Amino acid sequence: MKQFSRAAAGIDLLRRGFGLSLAACLAVHGSVNASPSIPTAAVTRVASAGLPLNSDAQQLATKNYVEEEFYVAGKANRYRIPDVMANAQLIDKAHPYVSRVLVRRPADPARFNGTVVVEWLNVSLGHDADFVYASVRELLVREGYAWVGVSAQHVGVEGLIASNPSRYGKLTLAASNSDPVGGKEIDPPGRGAGGDVLGWDVFSQVGATVAGGASPIMGGFKVERLIAAGESQSSFRLGMYYNSIQPLYGIYDGFLLYDRGPEFALRTDLGTKLVSFGSEFMNFFLKGSPQPDSTNQRWWEVAGASHESVDEIANYMDPQILRDHALKGPDGASISLTDFEAADCAITPVWSRVPNGDVMKAALKGLNTWLVSGVAPPTVPRLVSDDQKQLVRDTQGRVSGGIHTAAYDAPRAKNGAYGSGKCTLAGYHIDFTPQQMCQRYGSHAEYVNQVQRIVNVNLRDRVLLPEEAERTVNEARQLTFDCGALEAR
């Protein structure tokens, strides 16, 4: 087995998953006015030179967006959650913390659409990672959303300190993980990284601060809606937050979960809107589909989708991770997440071409519309399983049910939602040769026609937005192959 060094804890977190905790368990909008029980955090702009960890400033600069980083400090409560289907119980108060947030927002207040996506940053790599942002980044800029990334877990904070002690050395989320009643762990391993007893209040206080408008975080913008978002292990944390913390304070108007959320059910008695994206990988991993849709919840599943897809990894996460030197190979050289996953994979290239981000954008747009106008996102059929909880497949190996994209039903590659061994979550794609494309479609024109037909269905079903539909068809047109010339050889 190949050895990699970022930090031993980071590698262990990654291997327990982008859904690390999953292995152990995984009306019109409401008001954004926070409960007076949750204080706003003290906010200070980070003045250090250089880019923050996870920065997207260079790309945003060309889009009339600004990126800023802030320290947030306050005093947080500790809670116990003995029942994941009930409200959390307050243990005690006034535990000091210092963390950081990244903010990306339009430079022009007139471009702001009133909605802030607050992402619970993922820590499976041993440091913060903005996987939700990676998947919806084009929509955020296109429609004037603001985004706030929150360092809510101690592993993320420790990764920040290790990456740049002078910039992040004063950060701390340290607090006892021992319950004074009985001495049990308050946040045992398996619920995220474990030991994250202050994260609930940090996430609540940042939300309350953003909504309040008085702090410099939003530059004076009038915030109308807050959407809590998280991917994988962060979506698990947000599932716990949704069930046990959100009912206490009502900070967030909506929740967007990227790849499913927790294994346990989410409450349907809260009145808070929620949309969840679930990959085929997660259906396989959790051995079944999520709970039924309800008045305030929509659970989408996507056929052929791996835990992350090619676009957000190759075009966003890999360059960021390489720039930040966040993962290192056996020789100490920086490597990408793709390199990291591919090293232990029997089938490469890793990641499915099924575009998670395109469906995530439709999910975010649908959730925001739900909050603004009360028009709910569509209910989508679940992936179909047999009595043994195995997905039902056709003669070509495609699963039944769920959202079927053009990348899956009119493919340019064989897409696998999951791999084997230690790269299970990565999936794979094996691109077809021109000869194979001709055998499958007969002509380039017929390939484009099939892509167009599927895109039209996705548009009708509101699981794809017009901009991504147009791009998908254009990419199909640009993928040229000449079947006549091949036949003449």
C-alpha cells in the first residue's frame, strides 16, 4: 500500500470518507432574524498578506466578485444529543473559541440576490475543503448569491494552523468532550471527526452574524435568506444540526445537502426546507435510498454519480489542493486529490463524468425558489433496488430510477459510481474511442440528438438549468468523430 503524508489524521479522515461519519452511522421562507439566545460573533478582517487556504480569489476577480477572510470569535455552548430525532440538550455555556470564515460575494450590492449559502466546510482531507462551492460555483456568480465558508470543526482548524501558523495560529475550537453527567463523550467518533463540541454554536453564531447585517462579513448587504450547506461528512453534521439544533434557534431558512446526509432519518415536523443530492455511490454505500419526500423535504438520487464528479475535482479542487500543498505523496511532493485517489484504484481515470455539479445547481436554484416563492422543487423517483437491496440494472448495466443525465444515458464514457477497495468513493470513467462512439451512435449527429433529447427531459423535470443544458449540448457538438471516415479506412 502506498503511503502519503499530509498529516496522519488527514489521511485517516479521508479514508473513512468524504462521508467519514457515514461509515460509522452516514411555506414561503422563514425569517433570518436569529434568536436572541444566540449571540453574534465578534468579527475581524484577516489582514495577513497572501491568499487564504481554499481561496478562489483569482478566479472571482474576473467576475466582479470579492473574496475576504475573517476571524470570528465568541463563546459557545456545549450540547448533548442523546436522541438524533430530538432537540439537543444544553450542557453549559461560555466556552471561548476563535475560528475563521471565508466570504465570497458580489462586489456590487445591486448584484446580490439576497441569499447567502453558508457552507460547513468539509474536513475529510485533514483541512477545510469547499466541496459545495466547487459544485455550484458558476450558479453563485451567475445569479448573485453570496457564499460563506465556516471552519466549524477542530480538524479543519488544526489543518489551517499547520498550513500557516502566522496567519491561523490563534484559532482554537478546543473544549472538553466529556459530559459532566456520566462522563461519556459528547461527540464520539463517527459523528464527523469526533470531539467537535463547539461546532454547533460556531455555525449558529456565524449564521446569526451574517443575517444580522451589522458585521463586516457581508459588507452591509441586506441578507434575506440563509441556506446551510455541506458535503458528505459535513452533510452528516448538518443532518444532526437540522434535527437537533435548528429547532432551538431557527437560524437557517433552508438546508442543501451534497451527497445525502446521515443514515438516520431527518425530522419532518420542523417546517424548514431541505433538498438533498444523493449519488449512486451513496445508495450503494448506505445500502438503499433515503426517506420519502415530505412537505418540506426533497431527496434526489442521481444514476451513475460518484461521490464527486470530474468537473468539480479536475477544474476546481485539484488546482486548489496543489496550490495549497494540501496533500503530499511518498516523496513529499504536492499531489492532487485525483492523484491521491487514483494511487489505490484498480480502474482509472477516477471520478464519474456524470455531472454532480449540474444537478446540484438545479437543487440550489430549486431550494432558493422554494424559499422565495413557495414553489417546491420536483419530487424525483428513487433508484430502484431488488429484495437484496441491489440496484436493478438493464442489459447495459445502467440502474433504473433516479435522475438520468445525458452523461449517463447518452454517454461518451463508461461511468462507474464507485470503484473498489480504498478508492470506492471515487468511481471512474473510461472514455469511448471514436470507433466505440460510432458503434454506439452510428453518427455524430445521432449522438448530439440523443444528448439533446435527454437534456430536454431534464429541463422539463427541473433537474437541470438552461445554462447547463446549453453547455451540455454544445460540448456534445464539439466532441467530433467522423464515422464515415472511420468506415472508409
